[in-house]
Amino acid sequence: MGLLGFITIAAYFDKTRYPPRYLRQMIEAIVLVGVFGLVGFAFVDNAGHFGGLLAGVFLGWLFLRKNEQWVRRKEKLLTLSGAGSVVALGVISAIAVYRMMV
């Protein structure tokens, strides 16, 4: 759902790279997943899907909007977020290994 949200925002902001019906198809896909979530609520984590959708929409808006100051800062932010992700993954992995050893 996060990827669907991100791609939907990308299609909204940059209409030259996506076919004219693409935005509508992405919205239809999101609605379809939502309907399946309502029907199969016993098997589907709707909160997780909704959170992923919101995160994808927010990140799409954050990274794809047209703002000159943001364009200059984007590379630095991506580098820092990538480094933070690697550090978080390392810490989580170290904790998992420690718990397996104890």
C-alpha cells in the first residue's frame, strides 16, 4: 500500500511520465485493496495497510513536490535517511543475535 500511495502521488505530480488513465487506475487499485480489506477483515491487517498508504502518500508528496529549496536538500536527506536505516538495521540485528545467544 505504501508503494501504491507513492506511485499515485508520483502520477499526480508528473502527468508527463504517466499515461492519462494511470492516476485513476492507481486510485481504483487502492479502493479495491480497501474493499478486500473490509471483506476479509479477519485475515487482513487494515491498520497496517492504511498506515502504509499514508506513509507512501506522505513520502511521495515529500520527495516529488516542486520546491526549489527542497531539491537542494533532497540528496542530503536521502543520504542521512539511508545511513539511519543501516544503523537501525544493524542495531536490530545485533539485538536479535544477542537474544539468540542468551
